[in-house]
Amino acid sequence: MSYTTPEIIIKVNGIKPEHLRLEKEENPDTALTDLLNTWITQADAMIDTHCHRTFTDTEPASLAVIENVALRLVSNMVGMVRAKQDTPLIKINDWTIQLTSSKIFTDDLKDDLKPFVVEHSSTNNPIEFSAITGDDPDIEED
């Protein structure tokens, strides 16, 4: 199960095949849907990896948040691709120019996912055992 659909992405972003230069494909609408499905799969994996879990049997209120983050994440992908196609360089001031950012999994999306992150400890805490034999090492036997 995906957290969003191509139809929702298209509706929210008003995206058309020509916006992503897909108008020359044999079937532009199918090419757009296929591309969005690829991005949705990638967004789902980013969310699951970030949260260390998959949201399958989640309560509706929580799932609504995950779906919203997925929608915004794929929308960021759409926006980033369109920005790079139109203007790959950004002029900061008279002397500074930088490339358009490719950051799509932004801090605000990660903040929205914080309540759903399953924490894993990366520390190794060994457990020490002692054997109790009943023998007292301070008592000398004859």
C-alpha cells in the first residue's frame, strides 16, 4: 500500500506531462503516472526508513499524517525537478551563485514524523555474568 497516489499528486500540484517534459512520450499520461509511481515508492521507502517501521495497520489519524507527509515529499520531488529544468542556478548576490537545492526530505517533514519514529539503540551494552558455585575462594581446603 502506498501512502499517496499519482492522482492526488496530479490534482494537488496541477502537474501535466509537459511540465516534466514527457509530452513527446508515446503515451504522456501513462509516462507521468509511471514516473509519479516511482517517486511515490521512493517517498514511501524514505518515510519507512526514517521511522524504522512500515505503516500498514495504523490508526486512521496517524495514517492521515503519514499520507500528508508522503504527498508533500513527492510534491517536493516534482517542484525540485521543475526548478532544475527551468533554472538550475540561483543567484544569491552579485558574486554568489549556487545550484538549486535537491533537498526534498526537509526538516519540517521529519518533524511531522517524529511521533512515529521507533527508536533503535546503536550502542552495544554487553551483559556480564558471574557463576555462583557455593565455593568460597578465601577458605583453604585441607
